[in-house]
Amino acid sequence: MQHQHTAANPWAAAADVREYLAQGGTLPAVHSPVPLDAGEHAVAVLNHHTGSAFHYERYLWAEVTVPAPGPTVIVGPPAFVAGAVAMSALRRARVQHQAQMAAAWQWRPSPVMGVTLTTKRLWVHPYGTERRHFTFDSVTGLWVHHNTMTLEFPQTAAMRLTGAAVPWLATVIEHYRRGAGFGPAHFGWSNAAAG
């Protein structure tokens, strides 16, 4: 039986693969574009070529540099000088506030080419940077809301992945992470179709 990771109803695909895996089925190995450990094999390589697009984010803070204002010379009547000084202070305060907001912890998107799912980890392939992998045994929390999956880890930033194949991916991840029988109905996933 072939298991599709994308379907007209992604939650139906997740329920199908959950049932298949719970009954002892195994996903066939596919060619892996990433290095694998002994005993590990790839079960899905998903990207826009395979009809799967993803949006990838990490929950991070950022270092922001605020340029120092150059020297300012104000010439004019006292009221004009006082007004110019006040406006300059307001501008500096606004720039400082914008910098603090930009540096704060938040979901930071990164364009992604695709993902590879193995029996031990999820690989994410961002554009222009090295591939990143998230091992299942390091996951401390997994949540799915509609077609968005959030993974939390004890010592690294949380990641979020959005795409039509996410319910299927999350079900397979939970199968390899926790064992057979886990799936949409067991995690408190936020989708009425999760049943």
C-alpha cells in the first residue's frame, strides 16, 4: 500500500499512515539527499518538485545594531532650537524602540527548499545555508494546528513548519518518536478532521 504525504485532505493522509504504521506497516526507504546513520533510512523527500511547499521558522532573538546619530548643529532662535532638539530625541527614541522590537524573541522565517524525513530525524533544507536536522529523541514538544507543526527542544530554538504535508509528517515523526499507535487523535491536535 502506498502512502501519500499530500492529499486532498492532509488529515485523512495522516490518519491513513497512522493506521498503516499501527498495524505494523513500514514506510519504504527512498533515496536520501542527506547523510544517514547506520540503521537509519529516509522515508520522504519533499519539496516543490514533489508538490510540497513549506514555510519554515525558528523562534529566535536577533542582534540589532542601531547606528549612532552623527553630530548635529542647530542654529536659530531658542524656540526653534528647543523644537529641533525635542524632535531629534523623539526620532532617537523611535529608532531605539524599533530596534528593540526587531531584536525581541519572535518567529523568524527562513526560505526553505524542502525537507527530508528519516527514521531518526527531520532535515530542513533552507536556501543559502546549511541543512539543519532535528532528531526525534531531542523533541520535548510537538504541536500541530491546521497545517503547522511546532517542535520544541531543550537546548535549541523551537522550529515551526507549515505546509500541506505537515499532518502526515507529524504522524510519522510521532510514530518513530513514541511508537506505533500515535497519531492525530492522540496529541490534542487542533483540527476537527483529526478525529
